[in-house]
Amino acid sequence: MRLGEEQEELRAAVRSLLARHEGAAAWRPLVEQIGAAGLAVPEEYGGAGCGALEVHVVAEELGRVLSPVPFLGSAVLAVQALLASGDAAACGDLLPGLAAGTAVGALAWAEPGPPDPASPRTRAEQEPDGTWRLTGVKEHVLHGADADVLLVTAGSAAGCSLFQVPADGPGVLREAVGTMDLTRPQARVRLDGAGARPVGADGDGGRALARALDEGAVALAAEQVGAASRALEVTVEYAKARVQFGRAIGSFQAVKHRLADCYVTVESARSLALAAAFASADGSPELPRLAAAPASACSEAFSAVAGEMIQLHGGIGITWEHDAHRYFKRAHGSALLLGTPSSHRRRLAADLGLAPAV
């Protein structure tokens, strides 16, 4: 599995742009020069019509710099939920704005307590005049406090359904929440009889959500690989420059072994993430299985490398001025974002017909 020349050119363009534009300020150039917001949006809706490989490349580069832009939440989760819904009217109405970057999308699916995406506790009731009303609480909504397009899963009489809720409409309260990872804005969304319109068939939201979460897991794995790779690079550079007992610490065998282990861990995770991206690009029916594997492995790989980054930097690794703590926080935050590593292993085991794994 190798990325093509066009994907490598895309990587170079994104890396160059991110070197010139830092933080949230990178979003507008990414949208205007790269087309990042509409990368996976079909051309008929104003997007670039690219696939999972291009999304993989951009996500990996964003991960390297721990970018806070709304790529994962808007350009991946929200876009994929709309596409998977099969609702041509909703796609025609919402995707052009998302693709152009004039609107940011958010997918609200997680809830307080043990996660069960297929059976949301948020309730959807249809009134006699046909109006839908949603009541419940959604947690960990990426960029939810500022999103323009708010997609919400809720349980109706037919089952899990997907709805669009006016982001600033009556009965909608959005609260930015404090997170350990300051580069990943999240929000809590409270719905109290909020008006909503169905997206896709009533009761078909579980299928659309599952597809969006699989695609999100594939993109997140690429982001984690990019971040882990950069964390390792920074640590190797430090080990070469830091002198102790008259020698660079990277010359000590124990340090070499730890860095070598990190390298193997990162490259193994890279292979899994890339395999999932190729499966998505090919439309493989095995995507749920191939998404679960890197969702577990890449989370744990990034956490392990970020931990070694802290350890091998010594005292400076725990200071606010150094980036090590930022990688450590992103690692542990992203490992919980779309399900824990153990939950993905259980899903993989169930798909393979094996005994539950932990």
C-alpha cells in the first residue's frame, strides 16, 4: 500500500501551508487553497470529490501540528453523516456550505453515561402538525459551540434517527466545555423541545451514524499517526542535542532501544491506518472491521509515544512552554473521542466471531 504522486503532492502543499499559518488561522487558507472543507464532498454538491486517501493525508498533516481546525468534526463526521443518510434534499441544502467552508458542521451523537450510539436517549417526538421536537443532552460535540450546521441523533418510534437542528433555535443551549486537550474544542448541547427536521428515513439514523463514525475513526487514526510521528521526531532531535555525562543522551543504549520501540510502534500504526483508508477508498464492505483495528492500535500507539516523549525530555517535558504536554493531552483525549481502544477491540472481536477482548 503506497500513496500516489497526487497524494504526496497534497501532503507537501498542506505541510507548507501549515508552516505558514498556525492554529485556527489555518482553516481559511486550508479551505481556499486546499479545499479541505469539501475534500470528501462530491462535485455535484460543490466539493472536490476526493476520497479517503486524500482525507487521510490532510488528517495526518493536521495531526503533526495538533491543529485546532474543524476538519474532523465538520469535513469528516458531519459530511459523512449527510452522505450516508441518502437524503438528497438535505445534502443539496447543507453540503455546499460545508464544502465552501462558509458553514461548519457538527455531529452530536455522544451522550452522558455508557455510550450506545444505536439507542440514543435523546428523544424525538412528532407533533400532530408533523413538526419534530427533540429533548436530551449531547456531550463531546466537536466545535459544537460555534457550529452552523448541527446534526443530532435521537430515538424515535422507528429507532435511531438523524435530524438537523437549527443551531441557535428555540430550545437549543450550546455550552463550550473545558477539556484537557485545549486544541480540540468541544461542547455540550442541551435540547428542550427543539424543533428539528429529519435527515434520511425515520429510523435509519443508526446506519448513517455507523458509517460516519467508521469514516471518522479512519481519519482520526491518520491524525494520531501524524501526531505520534512528529512527537517521535521531536524526541529524537532532543536526544541528539541533549548532553549528559559528556555524551548526547541518544547515544545511550537504553535510550536507543526506547526510541527504536517507538519507531516500530508508529510504523505499525501507520500501516493499519493506511489499510483502513484504502478500504474506505475502495468501498470495501470490511470497512467496519478495518476501521476498528486502527481505532484501537493508533490510539494506544500515540499514547505510548507521547508518554515516552515526556519521559525522554526529562524536566522540560512537563513544562508549559514545551510542546510535549500538548501531544500527551491530545493523545489521551483522542483515544476517548470516538470510543475507547477496548471498545473497538470488542467490536472487532464480535465482527470476527471471537470471544470478547478487553
